[in-house]
Amino acid sequence: MLIVPGLLLFSAPAAVAQSIQESIPAGPVTFAIAPQSVDGALAAFSTATRIQVLTPGAVTQGVNSPGVSGSMTAREGLNRLLSGTGLAARFLNTETVTVERVAAGDAVLLDPVQVEGSRGATGPGALPPAYAGGQVARGGRIGALGNQDAMDVPFSITSYTAETIRNQQADTIADVLANDPAVRSSLGYGNFAESFVIRGFQLAGEDLSVDGLYGTAPRQIVATNMFERVEVLKGANAFLNGAAPSGSGIGGGVNLVPKRAEDEPLTRLTASYAMDSRLGLSADVGRRFGDANQFGVRANAAVRGGDTAIDDEERTLKLGSLALDYRGERARVTLDVGTQTQRVEQGRPVVYVGSFVPAVPSASQNYAQPWSYSRMRDTFGQIRAEYDILPNLTAYGAFGLRSMREDGDYASPTITRPDGTGTVRRLTVPREDDTVTGQGGVRADLQTGPLRHQLNAGASALRTTNNNGFEFGTTSTINLYNMVGFPRPATTSASGMVGDLPKVSESVLRSVYASDTVSILNDRVMVTAGLRQQNIQVRGYNRANGARTSDYDQSALTPVVGLVVKPIETLSLYANRIEGLAQGPTAPSTAVNSGEIFEPYRSVQYEVGGKLDFGSFGGSLSLFQTTQPSGVTDAFTRVYSVSGEQRNRGIELMLYGEPVQGVRLLGGATFIDPELSDTGSAATEGKDAVGVPRHQFNANVEWDLPFLPASFPTVTVTGRMIHTGSQYLNTANTLKIPSWTRFDVGARMIAEVQNRPVTIRAAVENVTDKAYWASASGGYLSQGNPLTAKLSVSVDF
């Protein structure tokens, strides 16, 4: 982008509006604002562009605007509205502008002339722009293919923006993904980790990527403060991202995009409150430096702590992150470092069951022991760079590190009688992980006759070590509905708890990949084909003496083929065949072929769909089928083999945008048929997979109140509905939790206080205080959160 500075022309008693900064959205906006008062014109402008306009004092009283009509950039539209009024616009941040009177004799600049190329979002920090309404982006990172517009790729992706994260006061990644009809969240096995289910398959917390790189995201719970976007790539993705470190992600992946310094200076402080007494304070500061703003710094810090809406549960967070970037003519570099510490005291645990599903306790009831806790500390960083060797040839690389320490006393109850009677046993697990990860490659954009080739080739590697010990305590009798606390149980058995934690496993994942996207007819038809050769090596070690106990070393080739056809500008049809990859099993000790190692699980996905983009409103519809192999022990021969299969066949609908000015929609529906086959047992053959709802619905609506006076602050009311179908708790389908529906409401207001924009946000989640089992994923129960009120105040300086 080239900016030609404005020319100093003259001083005049009636100044025209000053030039507007580039932070206003560059895309065209259709205006139909008649000549009227400046207050009315600015209100109409704010509704059309979603840029907050503040008018301090009485500077606009008695002033009329010439109006504006036609399709143009928001910057040009605002200039025309203020032309000849003696008023000027000044940006306070990237989303807010204030209008002030220009004193007589002030020098005035002509608008800068802006020349834009067609390079698009190709650098490490250059993101696809936000879609109309600002809640989602036009695209996101498609693994090895980099940042892409959603209309140009044969895959389904939804990218939730920083605006959505802030407006919904989303503290963690699970809060953000609650907006997605293809995703549901639960807790980890016996701990407080956030775990996700995408298209009916689990995605573990350690399998999130950061800026396209596995291994640097915090493992258990990820706070949102340091991230600009949360991108959900739905479907198998072994070629795009490689095998996930823990082997999950068959139904989709999640990529976290770090915040970067924007062109406009940013200093934002936010104070927050959540029931019952959780208080927080965060700071977000960004600046760019250099004669062309080529150097950027973005820093985030946050502290939160106090009691949650669950009785006696306390959660605290301490977070700090720093993002540095350089964007030159040919080279672009980013560096992200951060540290996050989460502590959960007396966190409400998951519930294990026997031959029945217990009635759900009241929404806020806690059945944790007073000595249970978890402390999770992650320190991480990664550097990413790319260099344009030629205008159409770019080399790129990334390198990352993460160190993690977890400590905790866990006590998840097992319920054995309908009256809530059961048992609980203390499990203490200290754990340390160290991860080194990296990737590198080249991409080229070539034209050969009528064909355009987007070539990509590279390699990736990840190594992680897991050191841990464990300690079991005595078993105690409890009641789920009348939990009585007792002293921390005495130890009955332990391993690796003396001295340094012993290494118990080491995983090394390596891959090489190559792809070509061939386009014709000005990208109206695009075909993508690629291959990734993946090697998975996992070694196990004895805690007591360090001896190697297992050595898994297998490779697999995972292809991808995709097609995009755009018959008209607003419609993109697509199809893909892509695979997922996970470590294969080892035959259990109960099988006659005990210890036999099987090759990696290769899941296969077929998907067809269409995407619509009407400029202000868009959506997608996809039909998919994913098959996941599973291990089965024959009841008669006792031979273990990979012969079983879970087949998830479904339909997915997504809608988003601002179909009417001031009304924004986000939501959709997912329908899945999760069938088990070749299970080796008549009791489970043809049954539904565990923890997979057959239907899920989401609807999120925002409405900017239109009937308020022009001088009144902008007020937006919000409502959200989340519905999840019933889920089976066992493979025989004899245990099932009922469907549930949650309603959330909220409002926000943007006002000016002493010439500074102040945003006040309030929300109530689960407004009916419904008690429900939220998930049966993993074969255990996770309860949904109770009614939770949230309030935050943000001030930009």
C-alpha cells in the first residue's frame, strides 16, 4: 500500500473535514443519507459502517450535512458528510471517531491518495478482513495453505474476531466456541481442561495451534486476552496441519491468532466482574514505529480472580504476552512470547457413572472436595518469518517452544446408586511438558498459459516430552447431592513423586508436504491436490528406572483433493476428500496378540457444500461423512484388530452477517448420524457413538437500538440460544443424557467520558439457571454452568 501525503493548500475560516485514517474499513459501503442535521447524518453513517461516532459537547448543534449517496469507502463517505461543515473527524481507536470543530485559521490537508495493490493477506500477521457485522472474518488460516478467503478454498472455516471475543466477554476459548453450531465443549478426563467436540469427534486442548503451529498453545485452559481471532477449521485436516500432537482433531481443528499492533495506537484498560465475586483487570497496548510503521509492539496483561457462580469454586488467572513484528517490503517477521498461570480451587469435577445416569444436581451445586485444586503454568513463544525471494516466490519458517508445569489434587466422584451415593478417590498428578516445534517451506504463485498455480511445499517437526508422577489416596464414600468435605486422604500408592519428575513418554512428529492449487477462468474454477508424508514416533519409559517400555514408530501418507467452482460471484461450490491421522493402537494385555503395534489411524472425510456471500450477509451449507477406525477384540478368538469404525455423516449450516443495518446474526445448525459398525458385538453394532448429539443449534442476535436520540450513546442488546440434542453415555446406548437449551442475554453501550470512548458490557449467561448435563463426551458427565452475570468497562486512552 502506498500513501501519497496530502498537500497543504490554504487556511480558511470554514474548514473541510480532515483526512480520515486508514483504519476505517476499506471496502465499499452503499450510502443513502439525505441532507439533514449533522447529528442525524452521523447516526446514519454509524449504522451503515458500524463505526462509533462521538460528538462531544454542542459542536454539532445547528449544523447541517450535505448528505451522501452512492457506493464508496467509509472514509470517503464521512468526508462528504462533513464537507463544508467546519467539523473534523479524529480517531480515538480503530473503531471510534470523534467529531470536533476546526478553529478558524487552521491548516487543512487534502485527503491522502491511496493506491492499493492486490497482494491480499499473505504475511504472517496479515489477516482476511472482517465480514459485515464484524463477528466473523472473511477467511482464516487453512493450515499449510496459509491465510485464505473462505470463498476460495474447498473447506469449511469460521474465524471469530476480536470484536466478538470482547463483546461477549469471552474469558476462554470454550466461551468463544460456544457460538459455533458444529462445536461443543466439555471438561477433560478427571481434570479441568477444556476439551471440544467438532463434528462429533474430540479435539483435546493440547491440539490447538497458534498461528498455524502446533505445540505452543497452553495445554489445559487457554485465556483469550492475547489472541485476535479464534479460527475453526471443520473437518479432517491431516494434510493441512499434520497429525495433532495427542492424536485428536479428526473432526476439525482450532487455530489461535495472536494480537498484532495495528496502524492506530491503542491503549485499552478493562475492568471486569463475574458472579459471584470474580474481579479482573486487563491492559492491551499497541504501537507501530518507523517511517513506514514497519515495526510493531503489542502487549497484553491480565489478572482475574475470585469465586465463580458455582458454590465454593474459585478461579484465578495471571497472564502476560508480548508480540513484536516487522513488515518490510520483502521480509516479514513476528515474535510472540507469553506466560499464563491458571489456578482452580475446589473446581466442580466431572462425574463417572455405572449402570444408570444420575439426576443432575442444582445448577450451582458443587460436589468437589475442599482440598482439590489444579495449578497450570505455561510459558511459550514462537518466531515466524517469511521472505519474498521473487515477487511470486516466498520462503517461510517458524520455530516455537513451550514449557509447562501442572500440579493438582483431583477428586472426581463415581456414582453407584440413584440416590447419589458413590465413591471418590484422591489422585495427585504433578506434570511437566517441554515442547520444541517448527515448520518451514516455500510457496509460489505462477501463471502457465491459462492456468494459475499456487504451489506450496515444506516440512514440519515437533518433539514433546512428558514427565510426571502420581499418587493415589484412600477411597471415601460420598453423596453427589449432599457432598460433605473430609480431610485430604492419606496416600495408598505413588510413583515418581520423589525428586525430579521422571520422563514417562516422548513423542516426535515429522512430516513433509507439497500441494498445488490450479485455477482457471480468473479463479472461477480451482482444484487443490496435495500429499503429506507423516511419521509418528512415541516412546514410553518406566518411572522407576527410566527403561524404555514401548516404542511406536509408524508412517502414513495422507492426501487431499479439493474443488471450488464459482458459477456466479456470490456463490462458491466446493468438494473435498481429505484424511485425518492419529497414532494407531497397541493390542491390550487381554488379547492373544498383546503388544502388537498397529499403523496410524487414517480417517477419511468426504464433503460437498456451498457458500453464499451477499456482501452484508453470508452463509454456508455442507454435507460431510467422516469414518474413523477403531480397535476391537474378537469375543471368541481374543485377537485384537483395527476393524471397527465410527462413521459420522452430517449436514452443517452456518449463517452470519448484518442483513439489515443494525441487526447482526450469527449461528446455524448441525445434524449428525454417528454410527458404530464392525464392533464385534451385537450389543453395540449400529449404535450411536458416545457423546455425539444428533443435532445442535445456535442463534446469536445483536440489535443496535434505532429509536434513541442521535446524541445518546449507541446501545446494543443481544440474545443467544444454544441447543444440544441428547447424548449416549455408553456404546450399547442404554444410558443417555437429555437434550438441553441455554439462553443468554446482554447489552452494551458506548459513550464518551472526558473525550475518551468508554464501552460498558453486561451479560447474563444461562438466564434461566437451568441445571443440565452438558456433555457425555468421553463416557463421563460434565455439568453446564449456572446463571452467571458478567459486567465489564473498557476505556481507550
